[in-house]
Amino acid sequence: MTLHKGAPAADRKHIRHPVNPFYGEADPVSGMETSPPRHTLPESPLAPHAAYQFVHDELMLDGNARLNLATFVTTWMEPQAGVLMAECRDKNMIDKDEYPRTAELERRCVAMLADLWHAPDAVGCSTTGSSEACMLAGMALKRRWMHRNADRYPASARPNLVMGANVQVCWEKFCNFWEVEARQVPMQGDRFHLDADSATALCDENTIGVVAILGSTFDGSYEPVADICAALDDLHEKKGWDIPVHVDGASGAMIAPFLDPELKWDFRLPRVASINTSGHKYGLVYPGVGWALWRDEEALPEELVFRVNYLGGDMPTFALNFSRPGAQVAAQYYTFLRLGRAGFRAVQQATRDVARSMAERIGSLGDFELLTRGDELPVFAFTTAAHVTAYDVFDVSRRLKERGWLIPAYTFPPDREDLSVLRVVCRNGFSQDLADLFLADLEQLLQELREQRGPLGRPENEATAFHH
């Protein structure tokens, strides 16, 4: 979560603005002659409709989610899904004795994903998102390595995890929190993610696993999971190091099964021990829900599973969080029932078609160079062409924001910090009509940007990376 500081003293001082009588109950008894403080608790309660109006009005300044091409997170669901989530918002996912049917829906979702990813006997659970799912997968990798190296750990061996520099920040957090050395393969030239040779080059007897990403958040490309597994098979044969693979399929694990069914990246590869995905990304559910699955019970050490009985019943749990709403799990099951394989295929194909069309049209403008084309994840990244000197990607992002479009501009990881790009994420609900409007705005503002004397540069204190 984002870290926040307390408000400065000047902000904590309550400036008493008068309240319009139509806005609230402007009388001395209710205390609504002036607006409530923003950084300290009000002394008295507010009427429900007045409290709603204060919050509602401030939130009007948020961006339009449908125009946000930075986030992977689902921003639209059918009204029926919203009703279902409202009906489940008071259900605690952890309380499986009181809400056994919600627990059953979770079990069915795990079974559906296990079948989709070709491991019918897999075990798994829902999470708050892929970040938690990755933490759980990393914990299982480390514990299995500890079992294999009980005679050396912790005295003389420090575990490490191999990954590309393009991983989501949750993997860096995992290594920091659980005291694992993060061995990150830097980008080189036109190689923007992990490959088999670079992965195995960093492995040794203390490697707990290799993280392969099915759909890099930096450019939307798939990492070659099958090639990485094959290289690790050779390493096992030559040196005896039996190193498992975790597939971070935060986005691609809900794309590839429907659009790239022949691509082997999942449990069809024996070296893949676990997979995660974000239900709230291309699983088409509002945030936040994720899923973590292991090939079988052997891949998930039993001591990591906890059983509690003080809520009634005795059901195994594996999670970093305890209490959390069951609404998103119900919504995930709804989406699986609602779409089925054919429906998911149609939705994801339409999204990929929009991404590929946009990439082709942007590439034809002459101002940009495409890094990816939206033909794996429905995501593509591009940068300014070599001959463009009047503006940079940060200027484009800034100017598009003036028209309501959120397009992130950011630098790539080591060793390609010299490369700054723009990235477009196409999601369900971003139609070809909206894409046409976006391209029209982009072409219009390019006419102005070409007249600049030079790039304005990245604004100070602006994030250099994108948001998830």
C-alpha cells in the first residue's frame, strides 16, 4: 500500500466554509453551519446524506476509469455482477463455517483454474491479488529449498531467487521481507525480459526457483517459459540442481489459455511448480482478487497451511491476510459461469484486436517506434523515433492527460534506463470507438508537440514507473 504522512499543521487547521442549505442541514443543532474538518475527526456526527455528498463531491476529481490506459485492473463489470457483490460485501471470506457456500465458490474457482492450466489435482486459494499470491508462492519455494538443504541452512547457505529486472515490485518485496537474495537479470539491447540462457547463468545450488512472467508489465511480452524449463532440465541433469519454476501469470494466465492454447507455459511443463494470476486483471473482476495454485500437495509444504477453529469449524487456510470480503470471489465465479471458455475467448480476442489495431496505427504515424505490438498481452509499448527531437514520451503523456487519457511514461529497468516509453493497456470495455477517439486526440496534439523547441522533460516528483 502507498505510504502516507500526517497532514501538515496548516492543513490540520479547520477553515470553516459556510454550507449551502440545500447541501446539508444548516442549523446549530446539527452543527452543519460550516463544512466538517478534513484532517481531524469532526466533533459531532453528520447526517448520512450530507456525509455522502461531501465524499461524493471530492471523488468527482478522480480520473475517468474507462479512459485509464495505464492500469491492468478491471474497470467495468455488468450491473448484475455489481448487485451480486453488494449482496456479499458483508461476508468474511475467512469465516468458512458461517459462509460455507462462499467457501464452496472459492473451491470451484480453484478447480476451474486447475483444469484450465492442465493440473486437475492442483491445490490453491484465492488472495487479495497477485502480489499476495506471489508472496505465498515464494514462501513455498523457499520452504521446499530449506527442506532439501536442511544440513546447510541457515549456517552456510543463503537462498536466492532468479528473475528478470522486469518483474513486478512484489517480487522485490518478497525477497526483502523473507531474506532471499534477488538475482535479477538486467535488460540488454532489444532483450526486454528473461530468457533461458540468462536465467540459468544466475542459478546455483542455493536457487529456490526461477520466476517466469507470462506477460511483462513493461511491454506486454511473454517470457519463454518452456525454454526456461528446458534449460533448467539440462542444468538438473548436468549439476543435479532441481530448480522449480513459478509462473507469474498476473495477466497472461487469463489470456494465453484462450488465445494461445498451443503455447506451453503452464502445468503441462513438469518443472512448473506454481502459477498465480490476478482475477481483477484479465480475470475480468473488480479489485481485489487473485489466485495462487500449486501443481499438487507436494509442491505446497504442509507446515505453511494453518488451521483455526475459533470461528467455528476447522478448515485449512494459506494467506497473508485474514479477514477480507467474499464479494470478489463470488464475482469471479459469476464471471466464469457467465462467459465460459467461448465467452472468455471472445472478450480477450476483441481486446487483443483493439490493441493490435492501435499499435499498427500509432506505428504508422512516423513519430514513434513500437517495442511490442499487442499480439501477446493486449498491451503495447512504444517510444519516440530517433528523428524526433522536439518532444519526448513524458510530453506526450502530459498532453494526453489534459484530454482525460492516462498513458504512463516511464523508464525501463537496468541496464536500459536510457529507454523511456509509453505503454497502452487495452481492457474489456475499451472499445474500437474509444480507440478511434484516442488516436484522433493523439494526432491532434502531435501537431502542437512538433512545434516545440525541445522536450520539457519529466516533471519533478512525478513517478518514473507506471501504476498497477
